[in-house]
Amino acid sequence: MGTESRTSISNSATRKLLLYGALLSFSSIFQMGYSNAYPNTSIETFKVYLNDSFDGQLEPSSFSWIWSAILNIWFIGFALGSIISVPIADRIGRKSCLIIGNTGNVISATLSCLAIPLNLWWLFMASRLVFAISAALSMNSLILLLQESSPASLRGTMSFYAEMAFVVTNAVGVICGMRMVLGSNLILLTGLAIIPALFSFFIVWPFHESPKFLLLKRKDMEGTKKSLQFYQNADAEECDRFLREAEEETNKEGKIDNESSVRVSDFIRVPHLKKGLLLGILSLQLTTSIWPIIYLSTEFLVRANIDAITAEGVSTIMLLFSTVSTVIGMVVVERFSRRKIFLSFATINVSALILFVISASLQHLWDEAKYGCIAAICLHGISYRQVARVVPPLPFHVSLAVGPIAWFITAELVPLSHRATAQSVALCINQSIGLIFSFITLPLYDTIESFGFSGSLIFIPLFIIPGLICIGILAWQLPETRGVEASHTLVLGFINLCILIITFIKSL
């Protein structure tokens, strides 16, 4: 694209952009990562809290359904926030949308903290709905702001900040949720999120709107120049070149590529748009299994006859491995074949689930098999981070979810003007599937165990079979987009990492 021809900036501008990205990302994403992780390791304390909220009358089977509802209301809120984030960001700007999202983060963190001493489980549930909506607004507008304010040479790195912030705050959340840290004091555990939420609200005000939004949406030439100077230290000549190239790009694009004419129906009637969207949806399907793992890995490990302290530690180690994996991804994103990385790690991801099912099922006959569950959880966390970076949901995570390199394939399969709409549709479908699957995982886990079998068998119809089908279709249809043919080096590095994990398990 024309506006991407300015591929590099000065070292001082690069350092400034990286600092800006870190400040905005880690403060804006903290509530999203932290509050989705601490319920995992603090689940025993939350069991007591919920029981107290129901005056000590809560049955174990009822806990599974209520706890699943509390955790998975996230999907409803995040899908709703994703739907409204695009029109809000396009109407009032990326910065203003980020301010709204960060304001919601402050409100949600405060509500969750109040819900604990008041023993109001429904208020805690409502706080998660508010923070999910706010997280979608913050995440989506943050990514747009970072991408549109960066030159092409830094766009991938800047996008990675959101993923990095998510996995790091995941790790912080799961560590704080341990009973030896803050897991036994839910008021402190939930209230800790208020501090970074307040910081995120105030830090964003001095920032400028993205130059592309100012130019393409508001036709504000002077504001565009000031934004380029703020983010990239651009001089007058570079600002004028940016404006000329943007005008040329707009003139070259036909009606179907005009951002103002984008319709969801385009993805039905235009073949290449339809194929790009379907590939994005299938790719995102491979990320749905991470949510039960993030929310419930400690519980799953305890049910595999691993003591609670070790289970909490393994869940923490899993997210620390994910953080390391994210750092590796930031380094190799532009150096390796995206298609090969994605298919390789997607296969490892599903294989980790298969290993968990086999190990958990054999544990009743051979107790040592439970260590296979530990290896599976760690491998799943590592491989998910690589999968999530190579498949869509740009600009939504997401990490979980979504994660930033994941956005590149979707972004490279559809025209620039259609990316936001494609990503919004793909994410909403993924969130709906994730809501259903994640919500029923724990209750069905209980049901299967009531018949004397390992509850992990529920992973087969929910995640393993769909995952294998998606991998098969994507191996057949997914084209290469960017990157070089060198992913075998990364795979060899991953094998070495697996050896390190196995060595660690043996030392337990």
C-alpha cells in the first residue's frame, strides 16, 4: 500500500514509539489479562466465596454451572464490545474509543472489588461483563492506534505489544491468584486491578489521534502532520509524502475497496473476501481451547490427582512459558513462513490436548501418567501463543485472545479497507463458539466423571475433532502470505524446548 512506503524511521523515533506502545498496551490490557487469569489459581477461595454468597447452600453441581456462567459471560461482553468498537472507533477516533474502554476498566475493577465484601456473586458476574465490553473497546482501538501510527517496519512489533501485555498480565494474574500470594484475600486480589486501570485512563490523554484516521476519516491535514510528528518525528517533507501517497492509494482503490462502501454482504458475494473470512473463522476455531485451560487448568490438574499447590504452580509455569513464547514470536514473525509456523504449532496444540486426555484417562490405572497432564498443559500454552499470533483475529485477541501476529494472515488475505469488518465478523463467530464450548466444559466434565470416566474425554468432541478438521482444511486451502521458508529452524527450537519441559517434569 502506498501509505506503507515509508518503511523506517530514526532510531530515536523508534525508541519513542516502542515506549509509547509499552505504556498504552500494558496499562490498557492489564485488566483483560489479569482478571481472566487469577480465577484459575484462586478457584478454591472462590468456591468458599460463592458458597457464602448462597448462605452455605451451594451444591457442587450448581457451583460448576454458576462458576462457568461467571467466567464465560466474558464471551458475551467481548463479542458485544467487538461489534460496537468498529463504529465507535471509526466515528469518534481510536484514541477516544480507547479512553472509553479504559474508563470501563476502572469501573469494572471497582465493581469486582466491591462484590467480594458484599458477598454479591451477581455483582462480580456483572463486573466481568463490563470489563469484557471495555476490554474489547480498549484492545481493538489500541491495536488500530498502534498500527496506524507506525511505519511498516514497526507495525508487526507494535501489534505484538497487545499480545505481550496480555500474556504478561495473564502471568501476573495467575501468580497473584496463588494462595501463597493474594489468592486467599479476594479483596486485595480483585482490587489490585484498580491501580493500572486508573493509570490507563490518565496516560492516554496526552497521545494524538492516529494519522491515518485524521487523514482518511476527518480529512484533517494539519492534524495528520502533527500526529506524524508526535509518533514518528516526521519532518515537513515526510509529512507531505505521507499525504500524497494516501491520496494516491485512495484514487487507486475501486468501489469494493473503498472503506466507506464496506458491507458485510461483500463477504458473501465477493469470492476472495468470502474465502479470506472463512479461513479466518477456521483458524480462530483452533484457539477456543485456550479458554478452559486459562480458566480451569488448576482444577483439571487437581482432578488428575495432582496436589493443589503443584497444580497452581504448573498453571503459573504454563503462562510463564507462554510469555517466553510470545517474545520468541516477536523476534521471528517476519523471518519465517507464517503458513508453516501456523500449521506446525496448530498440530502441536491439538496434540497437547490428546496427550492430556490420554494421560488423565490412564491416571486411574497408573498414577505416574498424571505427569503427562502437566506436560500437556505446558505444551498447550506454548503452542497456543504461536498459533494465536499467526492466525486472525486482527485487531481483536485475543488472545486472546487473541494475539497480534495472528492478525497478519487475515490482514493479508483481505484488502485493507475490509480488514476491520472481516475481523469483527470472524471474532464474533469465534466468541459465540467459545462461549458455548467453554461454558459447558466444566459441567460436562463433572457429568462424565459421575459415570466413572475421566472428564477430560469432553475435550475430544469439543476441541480435538474440530481442531483436526480445521487443520486439514487449512493445510489444503491456506496460502502463504508473508515470511520466508525457514520454519524448520523454529520447529527444531521448539523440540529443544519440549526436551527442557520433560527434564523439568522429571525433576519434580
